[in-house]
Amino acid sequence: METVEESTCCHDKYQVKHKMDDANVDCITDHPGFEGVCLNPWVLEVAYVGFKKHGYVDTDDPLPERYRYTAFRQFARWNYGYLGKRRRVPTPSCVAKKIRAAYTDPNNTYKGFKWPPL
């Protein structure tokens, strides 16, 4: 991954590891809920409407970018619950790779993880 924050393993995140142990999987992307929560386009579409309603998103973004954004948010909410405004958690690299593979950018340029401004 591009940054140190993006180079984390799902095994290193307590909440994620707990979810993996419950499902008896070696990687969070193998969890039976991962695809439905983070990659299903219909689920992402509905979740995006909620983010849009609260003013969290730019509605002019191309569809794959919207899906990527929403997939990362869905993963965070699925594993950590509601984090609150300006509170972020780096996503494990295996998750970022799966999301980016499912909703690719034609120029292969991605924003990556960014800490919120202070």
C-alpha cells in the first residue's frame, strides 16, 4: 500500500480480529459478511444515500469512486460502529485491495487513507 497507515494487517486490529475469530476465518475479506456489507453495489447504493443526506459526500463523483468511498465507510462501521465526525481508522491493506479491485479507478489513482486535519 502507499502509506504506513495503509500497510496494516487485519490481524493487527483488535475489533477486526475478533470478528474474524467469530467466523473462524484467516482474513477479514473471507468473512461471510464482508462481500455483502462492503462490496454489494445495492447495499453501497443505499448506504451512499444516507451519507449524502448528512452531507458527507460529493454527489458529482463518478460511480466507482462513490462505491469505493462508501465501501470503506461501511467496513469501518461494520467493524468499529459509528466513529463520529473527524474520527478515522486505517483500513487493513487486504480490505483496501479488495475494494479497489471491485471498484477500480481507470487511472489507477486512489486517495488513500488520510488523518483528519487538526
